[in-house]
Amino acid sequence: MLLQMKGITKRYGSLTANDAINFTLAEGEVHALIGENGAGKSTLMRILYGEEQPTEGHVFIAGQEHAFSSPSDAIRAGIGMVHQHFMLFPSFTVAENIVIGREPRAGMSFDRKAAAEQVKALSEKYGMPVDPWEKVADCPVGIQQRIEILKVLNQGAKIIIMDEPSGALTPLEVEWLLKAIKRLAKQGISFILISHKLHEVMDSSDRITVLRDGRVTGTVTAEETDAVKLSQLMVGRELVLTEKKRLEPGKNILEVRDVTLSGSKGGKPVLDRIGFTVRAGEIVGIAGVSGNGQSELLQVISGLRNTDTGQVLLDGQDVTGKTPGTFRDAGLAHIPEDRYMWGSAKEETVTDNAIMGHLRSFSRNGLLRKGQIKETVAQWIDAYKVKTGSLDTRGKHLSGGNMQKLIVAREMAHGTPFVIAAEPTRGVDIGAMETIHDALLKRREENGAILLVSSELTEILKLSDRILVLFEGRIAGELSAEEATEERISILMAGGTGVETN
Amino acid sequence: MEAILDWSLLSSMFRVVAPLLLAALGGALCARVGIFNVALEGMMLTGAFSAILGNYWFGNVWLALLFACLCVAAVSLLFGYLSIHLQANAIVVGVAINFLATGLTAFCLFAVFNVKGQFYDKSMTGLPKWNIPLIQDIPVVGQIISGHTPLVYAAFLLVGVLQYVLFKTVLGFRLNAVGENPAAAKSLGLRVRRYQYGAVIASGVLCGLAGAQLSLGQVTLFAENMTAGRGFIALVATMLGQSNPLGVMGSSMLFGLMDALSNRLQGFSVPTHFTMMLPYVMTIIVMLFFKDKSYLRQSGRIAGK
Amino acid sequence: MKRINWTASAQALLNPLIAVLLGLLVGAIAIWAVGGSVITTYVEMWNGAFGSFYFTTSTLTRATPIILAALGVSLAFRAGFFNLGAEGQMIFGALAAAIAALYVPGPGIVKIISAMIAGMLAGGLWSALAGWLDTRFRMNLLITTLLLNYIAVLFAGYMVSFPLKEKAGSGGAQTAMIDNSAWLPKLFSGMTLHAGFIIAALATILLALFFRYTTKGYEIRMLGSNPLFAAFGGVRRGKLMLLSMMLSGALAGLAGTFEVLGTQYRYIDNMLSAPGYAWSAIMATLLASSNPIGAAFAAVLLAALQTGGMGVERNTEVPLEISSVIQASLILFVSARITISLIKRKKARAVDGSHS
């Protein structure tokens, strides 16, 4: 075995993130590591990459024991990591990003020409074409990932850890990536693939190790398993499927007409003549690879950003170009896509975080109604099982999942006619996910209009009545719940027409 | 008007631009590694005082210069320790360092020289004025460019050096990388803190020189608060110059010209109050036209909780 | 369900307390370095600040403008705006108040009220100017407020050197003395403490209540804490910024006003810059993490250090500037939150890193 991790245990105070984990990797092998959020995958990989030190356990590479105190130790031992959020320097060129840390020199100077040649040679050797002189900021996500892989190869990596590599890629890019991984594996590079997308894992890996609650629940070869078995190992129980009632949608609540948002520096528009409606009693899902205009669309229909052309109507009222306050008054509730950037204030208390956006119902004559606020928030905390020390606990002391539940509670509590639910279950555990999905479906039954934006196709398919697919700022297609399949959505997401495949 | 705008104005511009430029280059280095150095003012003041102190103790301007650099480097180390190591808000620490510099220089002024307000000693000699052979003989140009203190030449020389270091060398490349994406730099095994400390200490040394030019170059005395906001103007020069040495030089020269002009106008019938306002007003007006976005990131959290 | 979290409160107090002790320690080193006796010096300092009823009230007199300006700074900091322009705002407040008190006709109370309004308005507008430059032109508020200070100092200097200069007086740069009907009443006869202190104390409590119980106060806190969160919830940054900068400047302006109406009875060039009121106010705010009540106490502490420093200078060889050294190191220790950092690091070592 090239790599052996033996009895790795990692404790943070009372929390055990990794519990006596054994993990091995052979040369040229692709070994997937799967598990739910918080199962301990990231911790294990951070230990391997020297970002964290294990409480107990040993790491052997080619039979020799190593104790990494920093990533540079790990890099020196031939381990490379491609992070989920790319570790690139956007204003630097491709070549600069690849050679950084081992720059070719001419005296004191950084020999950029030599760097470009070196990168060219490297990219030819591994069959991963890039333009050394291009600025990384101008490269599409798929290329950026290629740059990351080339960078770790240039560092001399024999083992490459890939953390959720397909998260931001189009289906085509994913396909290319998985092929590239197999090809590199044939050239002797070993991969550890962290993922929660089972079919990808099945497609590309030789072996699969499943983690749950910090323990290994199984290591299997790809041939001897299937997606159902894996998900049971991951979750530890069968998932209950929620049934969606058939409902006849009512009047238009949200109307988006011809919304266009121009890109920076005269590039392609970020939003291109977007028009759709969300009716009372329906959930409209917006699918798409992230970065195709979802964030901008959300900002336009919540008043955080003005549109260049077009109109937004909320419950019959023209709110185009108005402030978020007006949108909220007109009936908007908004579960934002990034709970820390938009959805909460880490330094403030649970109560303070719970009343934002709905001050009107919590105040009289400009004064906060403290008693009512306490009572209401306490109820939410009960109903959504938010784990918090007290109402005065600061936001930063809540776990991500609990903060998300608090935000959902806040936005669902006021019975607004329209709800934006953007990535409503990102990073929460299964239990919380079910609570949140139930809340959204209940609102639908209560005749609410819901716009669901999610990068999880399963979520979109489970909840939506209609599905719109965004691609490069345009609506690439619309599918009803009946005609939607993962495959058809994927094709639309990649810029295909969807019609041709039928 | 002829008497206001003559060639000697340009010459005095070079003289007054040196402290601004040196400090602004220090600020630019810090900005390159992602640190907003509000402490330039205090560091410069410390430099001005310690240069006089060194001169008084050692009776030698060069030792005084070295002493000033060491003292300010120590102050900048403190700034670095608090803002890099303890991760305190750099703006708050910068403001605190400015307080410390004001208090400490006034205190030491009394403690060492037993005077308040300002210290001046006839026996002290300031920095020498160097004439550049050949250039000094060219009419007008010689008058403007030649006959300055070595620090004036050093400031302009440093612009070229830093331009080369930042954009051509491996060191500069990595310095920029640390500022652009510290997390990525760290994941590559670059010692982010080491680069940050290096930049902060270098900015301290530069501010030491800037202060020395103030107290030993233009005059030979120290007065309480003699920097009078120059550190902040240098900060603006840093921002306007996009932390690019050549750009910083351009903006510093603009402010230096205003400073020189304001000194010049004092001989005329305009009330000195208004002539002295000129550099500050100019700075604000220039800020109108050149916007800086990077500071927004830095000034995010200040409530202090 | 009113439970006070004792450990949290204790920690909140512990931090400034340790900073004060460390500050005094640095001061002791400085005293020792200039050959003074540490104990004698600190005894003299205590006496100078609180040694008698007279000195105590003098300390509170000095604290009054610091408290008011500190409240203004706290308001701006809480909203997330680094308003370092308290000095200029105080100066314009004082100048406007002096003009109003001099030229508004009528009985004393009318003069006082119009001086207060003029002072608050002038300070508020000067501060809002910086706010406007930020919202309209995205100019760095930290820098503009600083630069506007210098402009205010010079402008006020010009005004009292030329157009408003006292005709008959000693020739110093100052306005004429205001009519004594417009003088703020003293709280105790023979003492310097004036009615402005009461108003400062009231303003402290009002501001604390404002943050806690009003929607605007809530919006300001959220804006400072996470501007995007506030925007998301419908808070309008531009409007709120102008409002909070205006209020912040008005409080500083009021501080200047009371210096004119309660202490000097005229505007004198440098009367606010020389004692460094505005910077003390900023220090007080930083010491108290922008908490109004904390800031008021910190203001008294700093004023005590300053009046104490004067006592030290009167009675020992150690110069007055010793208090600047103590103040500055105090603020440095607080800014670094050294105690918290040390505790954290110890914990970190125990559990080996905090996991996100």
C-alpha cells in the first residue's frame, strides 16, 4: 500500500470527529471517501494534508511513518490537495498559479517565461490543456480545477486529495474530470475522492470507504456495491419519502418580466431576458450549475440589486428597483443562499438574528416589543429544534445547521405570500433537512408561492412542481415535475436543449 | 504669481515629498500583504523623535538614522504582533499605536531633554545636502534635482527597487500572493505570517527614515506632533497609487507639491490658515476622483466586540 | 426568565480591568525610567483625580465633553463607521454654539437652547458631510473624517483670528465672552462641574436604551455587525449612515457646546484640541467596545488619568505626559484583547485547535 492511515482519532474537546479510522490507498488507485456532512471526511483529509494533527493514530507513506505538522510537510511527502473552494490567485496567470512555491528563477528574478514553458510541458504530459498566459480570473471553473490539479502535480504529488470536485462543474465538465482522473490513475497517480454524489463515486472509484459519525461503516469495492447499499451505510437508516399533495396553483404571486443584468466590462449579460412566474400554492425550482446567474436573480427579486431592464411584480405590486424593505412589505420572505454572508450576524444574539426583516410585527411606534419577541423566538426554537444555549447566545456559537434552522424559522413564521428558499438545506444534517422540507411543503399547501433555488438536483426533484433551468443567465428550459428527470435537467444545465434527447 | 510658481518650488517639493513617499511606500508594502497600516502616522512621529534622540546621543547623523530605523522597527513589530499574531483589528491597533507614539514621544521629550513642545539644539547637525556631480551644473534641472539630503534620493531610488522587487522577483511574487489570497498561500506551504511581518517591519524602517527626514532633513528639531497628519496623507497616497510604487510616487508628488505650495503661500497675503488647509483639502478632492475599494473589506468589523 | 450570565459579565469586566492594570504597569516602568518613585507618583495621581471633592468634580468636568463625544463615537462605531472626526465635529459645535450664544438675542435660556441646537447641528452636519462623501462617492470615511479634523481646526482658527476675534481683549485668538446669562449653572458653588455633566449622564442612559429598545437602534447595531445581513433585512444603509453620522456628530457638537457654555464661556483657539478631548473620547469608546455606559465610565477613567497627571506634574518631577503613556498602552492592551487572546490560546492548546 502506498498510503496507510492507522487508528486515526481526532477529538475537539468532547467532540470526536474521527474515531479510530483506518484508511489505505494503493498506487494508481482511486479511493472514494463518502459520508454525510459532519461525518468526519474533511477532518480525516485535513490530518492527511497536515492542516490538523491527529489526537491518536499513525500515517505511513510507502511504509514509512510520517507526522505532518503543516501542509508543506505533506506536500514534500507527495500529497497534494485540491480544495472544494479553489485555492487560486485570480489576478495571476495560469502559469504563475501552477508554479507558485517552486518558481523557476533567473538570479533573483522570477523567470516567467521558463514557468510558462514548464507548465506547457506539464500540461502535455498529463493531457490537461491550459493556456499558461491566461489570467485565472478569466478561466471557467472547469479550467480552474485543471489548474489546481496541475499545480499539485507540479508539486510532485503522487497522492491527490480531491474535495467535492464536481460541486461547481457542469455535467460535461464532470465527465471530463472523471475521465482525466482515470487517465492519471493509469499514469500512477493515486486519488482520494471526497464526495457525496453516489453515482459519480460509483463511476470513477476502485474502492469506496463510507464514514458515519466519525467511524468507518464500510470499505467496499465499486463492483460489489450499489447506490442503495452506499446510502444505507451513509445514513444508517432508510429515508422516508414525503408525498406531495396535488394542488391546483392559484394566482400569480411573483412575476418576473424580461429581466436583464449586464455583465462587467461589457461581457455577456449575467441575466438575459429572464421571465417567469410563481403562483400561489406551487413550488418552482431553479436548477443550474452555480454561477449561471442564480445569485444575481435572487438579488434582483429580493431588492438587493437593481435590474437593468425588465420588471418584477410581487403580489400584483410593481416593486422593480425598490429597496429590500419594500419587497418585504409586499410579501417577501427570503431564506438566503449564504447564511453567514446574508442571513445572519455572527456577533449578535439569537433573538437579534431572529427578528431581522420582520421588525414591523415585532415593534410598536419604533420600540421593540421585547416580551413578544422572546416568546415567539422561544416557540420557533422549540418547533425547529434549534440547539442553542439561550436566546442570548451569539450567532457564532450556533452550528451551521442550527443557524440555518433559525433562519428558516424566521422566514417561514410570518406567513408571507412569497418565499425564496435558496439552498435551504445546504450543510444541514438529514433530520434538519426533513424539517425544512416539511415546512416548505406545508407552506405550499397553505397556498404560499415558493421559489426554490438549489444546486442539489434531488432536492429540486423532490419538492418542485415546475423546474426552470438556468444556463449562462438564460432560462434554458422549463420542465414540469412529471417530465423532469435528473438526466434531462443535467442536459439543460450543460447548455443542451433537452428537446433533442427525446 | 510668478513668485509663487518658480523652480525652487519644485526643489522644495522634492524635499517635502520624501517623508510622504517613504511612508507611503511602507504603506504600500503592508497593503500588498493585506494589512491596512493606519499606524504610519505614529511610526513616522516615532521616527522623527528617535532620529533627534539618536543625533543627540551619538552626535552622528548616520547613527541617528540607524537608531530611528531600529526604534520604529520595534514599534512596527508591536503593530505586527498585535494585528498578525493576536489577530486584533489592524485599524484599531493602528489607532492605538498612533496614540502611543504621541504620548511616548511627548513623555520622552520631557524625560530626556526636559522640555515641552519642542526640542532644538544648535550643536546638532542635520542630514547633509548632497550635490550630484554633472547634474548640479545643468541649469534649472540641477537646481531642482541636486542639493537634497540623501534620504530624498533614497526615497526615489527605493521606488525603482520596490517596483523591481514586487513585480519581477520571486520574493515580490510571493508577497503579492500572500496579500491576494492568504488561505491559498498558506495551503501551498508559504509562511504567510513571515511575509506579513517582513512587510510590516520594512514599513517601520521606511517610516523611520520618513520621520528622520522630517526632523533632520528639513529642519533640525523635534516638535510634538510634528507629523501633523502626514502619515494619513501618505496612507491616501498609498491607496491612490494602488499600492504600486510608481503610482505611489505619483500621488505622493502631488501631495508634496501641495505641501510645498502651502509653505510657499504663507509668505503672501492669504491667511496662513487657508494655505495650511491646502494639502488636506487637496487630498480630499483627489480622493473624489480615485476610488479605493479594498478598504471596505478591512473596515468591516470595528465595533470592537 | 431573567438570568444574568455571570461568567460572561465577569469576563466583559475582567478584560478592561486587566488592561488597566497592565497600563499602570507600563506607566510604572516609565516612571521608574525617569527616576521617579512609582508609589509617590501613583498616590499623587490618585489625589489629583479624586483626592478631594474639588479634584473629583474637576475630573468629572473634564470627563463631560469626553463622555458626550464618546457617545457619538460609540454610535458611529456601532453602526460600523470609523468616525475619527470627533475633534472637528466638537470644534464646529463649539464655534457655532459660541456664535449663537453671542448673537441670538433674548434671555439666557433662549441663548442656551439656541447654542445647543446650533452646536449639535454644526457638529452633525460636519460629520454627515463625511458620511455623504462615503455613501455618494465611496470615499474612505476613516481618512475623510481625519482630514476634515485638520480643516476644522484651521477654519475655526481663522474665524477666531479674524472675523470673530475679540475686539477689546488680550489679543489672543478667541471670541468675545458670552453673556453670563447664557452660562450653564454650576452644580456646586466654587466647583467647576456644570449642568452639562447631568445631560451627559442622561444622554448615556438614553443611548443605551436606544440601542436596546428601539428599532432604529437595532438596525444600527445590525448594520455595524453585518451590513449585508442588514441590507437583506430591509435596512437602508445610505439613510441610516447619514442618520448615525449626523447623530454622532451632534453628540460631539454638544460636547463642544458645553465647553463653551459651561467652562470657557467663549471659543478659544485650540481649546478643544489641546486637551485632546476627541481622542480621549475615541479611546474611551475603544476601551468599552462601543458600549455607551462602558464608554461613559471609560471617559471618567481617562479624565481621571489626565487630571491625575496634572497632579503628578504639580507635585513630582514626573511629567504630565505619563498619563498619555498609560492611556495609550491601556488602549493597546484592550485593542489586542490580550486577556481574551491568552485565554483562547490556552484553551486552544488544551483541545488542539478550534474546528469550524
